[in-house]
Amino acid sequence: MIDFEARLSKVVGESAKKLEKAFGHRTVGDLLRHYPRRYIDLEHPDSFDELEPGQVVAFVATVLDVKKLSFRNNPRKFRVVVTLSDGRATMEAVFFNQYAVSKTPVGSQQLLSGEVSVYQGRLQLASPHMRELPEGKTLADLGRGGGALPIYPAGGGLTSWDVERAVNVALDVVDVFPEPIPTDVRSARGLLDAPTAYEYIHRPRKRSDWVFAQTRLRFEEAFEVQAVFARRRLDSQQRRATARPGRGDGIRVAFEQRLPFTLTEGQAQVAAEIDQDLADTHPMHRLLQGEVGSGKTIVALLAMLQVVDSGGQAALLAPTEVLATQHHRSMERMLGDLAKGGMLGGADEATRVRLLTGSMGAKARQQALLDIQSGEAGIVVGTHALLEETVRFADLGLVVIDEQHRFGVEQRAALSDRAAAADGVAPHVLVMTATPIPRTIAMTVFGDLEVSTLRELPAGRQPIQTNVVPVAEQPAWLDRAWQRVHEEVGRGRQAYVVVSRIGESATDEDAEPPEDDDEEKRPTVGLVELAEALAEGPLAGLRLGRLHGRMPPDEKDAVMSAFAVGDLDVLVATTVVEVGVDVPNATMMIVMDADRFGVSQLHQLRGRVGRGSEPGLCLLVTGAPAGAPARERLAAVAASTDGFELSRLDVELRREGDVLGARQSGVRSSLRLLSVVRDESIIAAAREAAVEALTSGDVPADLEASIRRLEESERADYLERA
């Protein structure tokens, strides 16, 4: 019996090694899920007079001439120029260092597929896929009795045609196809069964075949992912949690009475949703997303105090030591004597706020661990150090995870699972992000969480003006930017200068990758070289500090503390200041090589200014030329301060894998046809169907296998990172 788990070597022989090396395929299922990226309409191929630059095309042409030309500066390298005719016009295809192409017979019929480009004012194909039609065969003979030919993703020395041959061998011998979608779901949506879908997607006879096949397989991908989330939600509902309703005379009420501002309507509504969840005996699993500066931390702190008032502890997990330290410092400042439980001078009703990071000294760490285990520390703020086995809570009632996109699902679950292991009672979980998430992404990446959203900014938040500084066209504008820094400092204000990398090497491992291919060629400035140049040049006389992720933690904390209290005028930093850094006196930010950052990241960064009584100014410095995609992105950021609008733009501009992120490897590895950017209706329908299937108990064995596969993929990724 040959099923999707059969080894490829058993089916395609020696080709299996090449397929594994090129694509990582090891099983029949891996190969048959290597779907065509497009199809050639064999009945209506492209013709030369219809071609445009950038168009991906496929056509049949006659070879008129073949020339092998060496490069003057390197005779060992060469190119082969093939002149083609479609019977009406001619064009050239160029191949680099491909000796076999130089033997292409003049007069032969060739099927070509590739992207149209322009060279010296003429259209051409650069390194296209080319396949000779057998003598006596017509274009229609390439299709299996029909008018469509699949074109597969190629690579590793394998062409589309090589993949096609292997796929056809596998399809001919496979006996069992996985069917994770219940029969009634398929019937209700008019979906093909699995054998037909795989036949149609790889061997279509007409356009409708591959359209119906893609519809079925796209829904299947969404259905499997949503089934994982539905299972998690159902499992969560079966778990017990201690109700944490708070009390009317506790620390939370005292804290609220001291607040120097009124909560926004959105904050009050979200706080009420969380209050209700915490008072339940089922564990809360909620995502809190909100604009930069919308007040998520206050809402989270209110929830933590409610848990403390109920006799439990709350832990806040932050992705970096800088952010954890900032949270700890700001909580102690906001709570005042309410954060000095058991200490002289503390309020009668008070708790203790403890910080736990990996770099703490042995004595401080030991004291923190004792306070956590004894319950003296009602609120614990920390980094990944909180996930270590040595950390024992007396009664962990709430886990708050800040900037959730920095953590995987396994890391999210680590604290709560360990807490639940002791007595079977799980803590409540609140995860937060300042990056607004479109509904499609929320359903696909955080489908196991309920979602709360903060859209409005608290009263008094100052506007942030954002301008693009195009140094290639207006170099004097950068000089003016440094003058503005002097002016802001002269008024008693402070400024950030953000860079994309630390050191002097353009290949710095901490460098932000280019957002567009054309950016690869433009040099970027590093923190070290820029800080030195600024101190000796345009910012001479100002007090400059440096901050980046490779600094020892105590140095990072010292620099941030100095900047926070005003002992530094300008902080030259990498993106470690992207989230959580709150210095109200900072009014200006200059982002160097701004084209190296994504839309949402730039929005996050500029949220560090304008947090006090003065408006903010953010200058996006770029060497990208006018009209380039990078400039369009920066113009969009400058034109809008609506994080939700910018997040939608960010999703539209970025690749699918970038949207899902490396932390979601299980989801990423299962999506081949489904687009989390475009397929909202499919994802929503699959979510509803998955919930119904798992609730009713109609779970096919193949669906159970898919759920296990996705969960194991995610778990393996977490263990690898750990």
C-alpha cells in the first residue's frame, strides 16, 4: 500500500535524493503537496506582441539562432543567447553558464516559461525554463488529454518538468489519500474529495479543474489550522481555573482612586471583559491588541491587581531585559507605596513587585526566587528566565505576555502548564501586542485566543509629525535634522537616533534585512560608526548614549536609566527601543536607513516620542530613490498615524512567511495555497466548520493526524529554539 507517509525513495527511486536536497521532500505527501505555482493554457499560449515587462509568461516558439558569448572580464563565464520566433515576431532568451542550452537545435520547438525583462530597450527572458517539444508532438500533447500544463516551483538543479515527472509517478501508484474534512462539510461546501482534488491540481484538463482543486485544498489548509485552535479552545474549557473576582477594598481600588487620569471608554470596556474572564472558573485566554500608547499596560496592571486582591500572583513575561526592566520600573512608580508590601513605609494593603532576569546577580536572584515561592511577590516581571524550572510560584493566577509576536505558542503555555501541573488548576492568560492585527491574521495565528482591541488614545497624548528625509535628493535636509536635535535639546527635550545594525559590517548579524530587493545594494550606517561621527560632528557638545542588544544587561539598564532621568540628551539605539520604552521628555526621533524597517515597525518606533506634554517629531531618513517601493512605504507611514490602517498596508506589502513570522513555523509549514492576507472568508468558514466538527465529535482519523502533525511541528520548533 502506498499512502502519503510512504518514503519517496520507494516510489520515485533515485530522484528522491534530489527532491529532498532541493525541497526537503521525504514522503509521497511532501511531493504531492508541492503544488503548481501556475498553469499554461495550452489552447491559448502567450504571444510576443502581448508581452510586458514583469509579466510571467509561457509560450511555444521556434529557435532561430543560438549564440554562446563569453564575458570580456571573465572568459570562463559565458551566456547563451537564443533567438526565438512565434511566427510573427522575434525575441531573445538569455541563459548564464548553461552549457547544455548552447546545444539547443536550431529549428526546434521549445516551450518556455519565465519573467519578461528589458535589456537595452528590448524585451527578453532571462534564464527561463525551457523544454523541447518532442518531434511530431504539438503543444496540446503536453497536457494529459487536456489544455493545461502545470508549472512547478523549481530549484536545486530540478526544473518544473523534473518535478512534474516525479509527481506523475507518485500519482500513478498512491493508493490512499488523506481526507481530513468530514463528508458533511465537503458536501455542504461543494468541495471535491481528496483523490479528485490531487488529480485535478496536478493533471488538469481544463481551467475549472485546477480552480476547483485549489478551492478544496485551500479550504483544507484553513480547516486543519482552525481545528488545532478549536481543539485548544475546547481543551481550555475543560481545564479548571481559580476564580479571581477581586474585592471592593483591595489594592486595585486604591490604585484606581489614585490614577491622575480617567480611563478611556475602550480601556474601561476591555478591563470589564477581562474582569469577567478572571471571575470565571475556566482559564482566560485573551489577546489584547491596541495602538501604540493606547494604555494596554494600565489595563494589564488592573487585571494583575485584581488577581493579587484575590490571593493569587501575576507574572508579566517580556521578550527583552530592557522591556522587562522598563515595566518593573514603571509599575513601581505608578503603584508607589502600594508596591511595598511587607516593607517599612508601605501601605497597609500592598504587594511586592519583583524583577527576574537571566543576568541578575546570585544574591538578587535568590531573593526574588524566595519572594516568588513564598508569595511575598504578588507581581513578578521577567524575561525568559521566568520559564526556568527553578522558578516556583506560590499561587500563579495570571500570566501576562507582552509583545506576544516574540514568543511561540509553546512559550506562551510553558508558565501556565507548569503552574497547572501542581494541582490541575490553570492560571488565566492575557497576551498583549502593540502591533494591530488584521482579522485574518488573528484567526490564523491566534485562533485559540479571544480578542480585545483598544483603538482610541488616552486624552493628552500628543500628535506625532512624521516626515521623510530623502538624502539622495536633499542631502541638506539631514543637516537640518541634526540642527533640530540641537534645538529640541536646547528646549530641555531629548531625542532618539535609531539604526538598523550595530557594527561596522554591512553583514552584521543583528542588521534588519532589506524590505525590498533593490535595498540590498545600498549601504547602511551602523550604531558604532554613527555614534562616533555624531559625537565629533553634528551633535558635538551633546550628551550621547548608546544602546543595543549585545550590551551587558547592567550596562543597558544604566544607559536607559540615564536617559530616563535626563542625564543623556540623545540615545543612539537599535530596535531595542521599539516597545515598552517610556521617556515622556523625548520629543524627537531620527530613523536612519528607514527603508530597512517594516511599516508596523516604524509605527512602533515613532510611538516612543510624543508621550509627554510636547508633540513628537519623527524623521525617516532614506537613500531609496523616488518612486521605489521603499519610498512608497515610508510615505504611507508619514501620511497616517492609524496603526490599524498601517497594519493592513503592512500585510498587503509583505510576503506570507513574513506575516506569519518564524515563531509560527507549524502554521507556515502547512500553508501552501491559503493566503492569510487575502482569504478571510475561507478562514472564517473553516473556523466555524472546525468548531462544529470538534464539538460534535465528528473528527476523522486523518484530521486527528493533521492536528498532531501541526502541534508537533510547533513543538519541535520551540524545542529547537530553547
